[in-house]
Amino acid sequence: MAEKYDHKSIEKKWQERWEESGAFGADDSSIKPKQYLLVEFPFPSGDGLHTGHVRSYTAMDIVARKRRAQGQNVLYPIGWDAFGLPTENYALKTGKHPKAVTEENTNNFRRQLKSLGLSFDWSREVNTTDPKYYKWTQWIFLQLFKKGLAYKTKTLINWCPRDKIGLANEEVVDGACERCGTLVEKREKEQWMLAITKYAQRLYDDLETVDYIEAAKAGQRNWIGPSEGAEITFKISRSNLDVKVFTTRPDTLFGATYMVLAPEHPLIAQLSIENKAEVESYVQAAKKKSDIERGALDKEKTGVELQGVKAINPANKEEIPLYVADYVLGGYGTGAIMAVPAHDERDREFAEKYNLPIREIELEDPKEITKKVVGTWVTNFKLRDWVFSRQRYWGEPIPMINCAKCGWVPVPEDQLPVELPQIEKYQPTDTGESPLATIAEWVNTTCPQCKGPAKRETDVMPNWAGSSWYYLRYADPRNDTAFAAQDKLKYWTPVDWYNGGMEHTTLHLLYSRFWHKFLFDIGMVPTSEPYLKRTSHGLILAEGGEKMSKSKGNTVSPDELVERFGADTLRLYEMFIGPFDQPVVWSTQSMTGSQRFLERVWKLEPTDAPLSPKLETLLNQTIKKVGEDIENLKMNTAVSALMILLNEMEAGVSRDAYKIFLQLLAPFAPHMANELAEQAELDPIDWGTWPSFDASKLAGATSTVVVQVNGKVRGKIELAVGTPEGEALAAARITAGKWLELGEKKAVYIPGKIVNFVVRGA
Ligand code: ANZ
Ligand code: ZN
């Protein structure tokens, strides 16, 4: 055995071997049970891989390696989510073409991922900017269009004045652009929309059928936001017009003392309003504000009365005034409310400011009152349709043609992909038009229907398009007659386990569920949900506890760490750093702990000594614990279990036990484990069997734990080694019995030795 562990040469050796043998290629027709494991494919930014990628990808790599060792046919793919603004902005800054930038960045990412020894099936790499890929993104768009789920409409959109781009609601955080933090304005634009709201109920209900971490389910439920209420019609006095309101409190109808229309409400244009100019200028001002700003509870309410107009409360036939006020949103419910200042906080504030009556009332029976005034029960959703066009260059062209005679005509499917033309100038424009609009020879085309002159759509898709279906492409990545063959989809999908960031809960995760359900409805995928299980990793914070960011200069580079410590140490450290689902603070200094552990493993030598009963028990316990911990992503405690086992084994270890240790270590530190197995002339371990434990040998190791109350010994209990604190305390409480009657204040547990309770008053 080489004296010192040389991570550079050994890691290189194994990575080359895996690469040459295509070791991690998934088999499309194996009789082994399939297992589809997925991580979010990275956006290949110029900054390269960050520690967060390493955390997520390593954890799922561990699961993948364990599953292979258990005899499963594992698909663990990777690719590039490569369209999007950062590349375009970087290209603009440097004068390079986005395509060239993307290629450079993906090459760098690929090299970095390979240097970590991640067991991806590299033969299935996909890239959303590859025309062979986005042909199918465009194809799916056309299917949505044909089913009426893609439509173009003039709408008020969130506009980022800095990025010069329209944003989806999901991309606006606290009224500001998610990317650059600039305050978002409202602009009226013709936009392609996807009718995700048609799927709101199913997206909500079907969360019951999947195994997602609770926070992801809750996040989606909130975002979809169903709200049950009544729609009630109010007549406008001395006219044949009326206006419908949405209310969750029809029982307060008698207390409705005025009405409010959203500034966007179409009725405003139809009414004979005496102060039209005043109303008009209020409406214009409101258009500039974001919904979040308008809806904020702590914001002072403003509005203008529509003079000369009254509405009639259908419950008591009373004439009540009408206002336009921007705290009522055009895009929610019916865009109009009945205001009940006695019961609604915002209405009360408004009523106090404008001296409107606040009437205390007896509540009605909501069922009854809705019936009486001929209202209907409806469910409204907070979810909005998805703004699907972007006025930029680096995205999938929307495959639509506008003809003066025929209107919007889809590009015939046999003409896909509509390729993004190579252009020199792709600066965004202030007019809000895509840079593609400036290329006459691309824009001007013939109408597929009437063959007359027509123009191409020049907007491109948002960067959420390609990621909405990429996991399907991995099943059959080189197919050019379908996005994936049905038999391959049947074999591989749904994804068994998907790990990714919490920040994608209401974006990518929701969008892809929507596309998947649509594809299911048109018979193109075999299941109605894409992912059976979803987990999330916590953030890695910089050494000071702040968020890592390039601008703060507090990021760490995986390249340097791999160079200095090796991939196995980095992998192990990121797993050991803390509970997988929690935020953790980085410490390069602490990496030496993982490094030392691996150095000790390197020096461990098997002997012919028989297994001691104590070691045998610990070995069985560790097999059980590491296996279970991996399944629960409790990677940190799995690593500690390996550390405890190593301590015992350093006193002497048989070849069989040594082999098991390497098998357990292999998913975490695959290079070293494989190297040691080879040197010890053991079977290769990645594709061997995962060790199983002997249940009868688990309980053997117990220790006697003394139970004390206020420092006095009150009994003893026998506990299995490794009993969790909660269980140990529960057992000790039974033994301490009446001595705890005065009230337990505190409990201290020293594992394997003592439980001491502190009680009151003694
Ligand atoms: C009368 C009332 C009395 C209301 C009361 C509430 C409390 P959620 O739960 O969010 O669905 N509303 C309806 N449409 C609105 C819009 N476009 N913009 C702003 N507010 C709107 O809230 C529904 C309630 O929010 C509705 O019920 C309506 O006010 C208001 F004591 O009607 B309510
Ligand atoms: Zn035409």
C-alpha cells in the first residue's frame, strides 16, 4: 500500500475508469427494478459550480450509488438549463455571443462535476439551448396553443425597468425584480399567457398524492391559494348595468355600505361618471403600482368616488356609493368588492378616511343569504395565468406566426424547431420589443394557412420553459421523432426522487407539474404527476453566517477545495457539515476533520483476526444505521456512524468486516473506497451487493445507564448502544417515577452513562 494517500492520482484514476467503461449508464430495458433519481440541472453561469450544487448532487449521488449496490437499475442524469438572462447580460458586457458563453460555461461545469466523482449517466446529457432539444419545448407550446391553453392578450405585466423585461408574478419578490432587485412597474403589453389557472384545482388536490417535504406542499398550497366565497350581483341605479363582486363573507351583506371597483375594471369606461377626468388620472396612476404595493395592509388607502353613480345593495335595496380604489386588484375575483367596514380592516380604514358609514349588523347565514340574493358559490384562486413571453434574445423562439387575415397561426410541426437566428445586436430595447424584431429577414415569412405575407412572433419563452419537461427527455435524450418514446417514458417515469431548492417551489416545481398534467391529458405521459418524492437541501452560508455571494467575495470554489483536499474529502465534509435540510455555515478549516478521517481509513489494514462480539454488534448496527440514514438524507449522522465504526476497527478488523466498511463508505467517498478494495483484492464494490445486517446481532451491545434525580441515584436501566436521547429520557422517566412528581425542570443525558433529572423545590 502506498504510504501517503495521494488524492490527485487516485481520484483521476477512478474517474477515468468510470468514464471509459460508461460505468453509470442506465439501462433502458433492464429487468432490475428501475430507480429514477433527479437533481435540478444547473444553470451554467460564469461563476462555475458552487457549494450548494455539491451538497445537493452529492447527497443524491450517495442514494444513487447505494441503490446500484442494492441491485437497482438507476437513472441519475444531468444536463444544462442554459437559456436565460444572466448569460445574455454577461454576453452583452463582454461582447461574446450567448451561444459561445454557454458553451464555455457548460464545459467548465462538466469538468467540475466530473472532478467530484458524481455518478451521472453522462450519455444522457441534455442542453435546453440545443435546437434538437428546444424543438420539443416549442412542440409542447404548440400543443398548449391547440388546446386553448396558450393565448395572447393585452395585459398589465410586471415590468423590470432595469432588465427591460416582463416578469411573471412568481419572479417578483416583495414588489421587486427577483434577479436585480429593481422595483417593478406595471406595463400594458401583448403577452403570451399559459392558462395554468385551468389546472389550479388539480395542482392543489394532487399534492395529496405525492410525497413532498411539507414546506414544499405548503408553499404550493399557499401560492395556488383557493378561496371559497360567493359571487353576488349589484345593480347600478338608473341604468341596466350591474357589477359582480366576490366575497368570502356573504353573511356581512347587510353591512355593505359602499362598493369599490379596481382601477382596471371595464365597467368604469361604461358608466356616466361626473368627475371622469379625476377618475381617469387616478386609474392611470394606479397602473404604475405593483399588486403587492397596492395590496399591502400597512399602506394608506386611496380612492376616488365615482360621482353621479350609485349601486343597489341587493339585501336591503339601499343605494350605496361606488369608488375606484387601488387596494382592489383587477386580477382577483371579479375585480370588484362590496365594502363592509364593520368587518373588514381595509374597508374600515378606507371608510374612516372618506367618512363612509360603518354599520354594525347581525350576521346572516351565508348559505341562505347567498341564495336569497341569487348569488353563486365559487372557488377563486390566488394563482394567476403564467406570463410566458419575454422581450429578449436568449430564449426559445415562440413558434407562432401572425397573419393579418388568419390571426395567430402555429408554425407547422414539421417546420420545428424555429431556430434562434444568429444576430449581432441582441441588446434589449426600451420599446419593450424583442431584439429579434429588428431582423427583417427572420421576421417576415409566409402564413402557413393562406400563404400570404405574415410575421413571426419575436418574443421568446421564459427561462422556465425548458426546465418544465427536461426530466422526460432524459428517458430518451436523442429521440428526434418525439420528445421521448412512450415505452421509455413508461419504463422510467415518474421520477422516484427529486431533490432541489426550496426557492423553486412556486416556480419550476409548480410549472413542471402543470406541463406534466397537460401532457398526461393529451396522452403523452403515463402518469399525472412527474415526481413521486421531493426533498430539499438547506442553504450553505458563508463563514460569517451571511449568504454566499460573489459580490461579497465570500464564496468558496469547489475547484480549489478539490485540488487541496480531494473530491472525497469535499463530499464527505458537505455531508457531515450538518442536517441536510437545514442551513449550515461553511468552514474550510473544519474540512481537515473529514480529511483526517479519510487518512485514517487509508491506513486501516485488515487482519485475519476473528470478529469480536462487540465489533460484530457495532458492525450490524452501523449497516442498519447508514442504510436508513441515507434513505432519510440524514447524511451527517451516517458519517458519524462510520467514524464510530472506524474507531473500533482501528483496534483490529477482519477482512470481511473491512469489506463491509468499504461498502458503506463507498457512496460517500467512492474513489478511496474503490481504491482500497482493489488494493486489498476484494470484489469491486460499486456493483457488488449492499451489505445487509443480521437483526439478531443488533441488540447485543447495551450499556447500563444510571438514573439520578437531583444528583441522587434512583435506579439503573439497560439501553442499547446508540439509543437516541429522546428514548433514553423516556425510559429513565419511568424508572425515576415518583421522584419526578415535584416537576421536572431539566434533564441531562450523558450517552451510555447517566441521566440526571433536576426537579423543582428539592
Ligand atoms: C366582503 C367582506 C367582508 C370581505 C369581510 C372580507 C371580510 P380572499 O380570502 O383573499 O379570497 N376581495 C375580493 N376581491 C378582491 C380584489 N379583487 N381585490 C382586493 N380584495 C378583494 O379574500 C376575499 C375577500 O377579499 C373578499 O371578501 C373581498 O372582501 C375582498 F368582513 O367581501 B370580502
Ligand atoms: Zn393567413
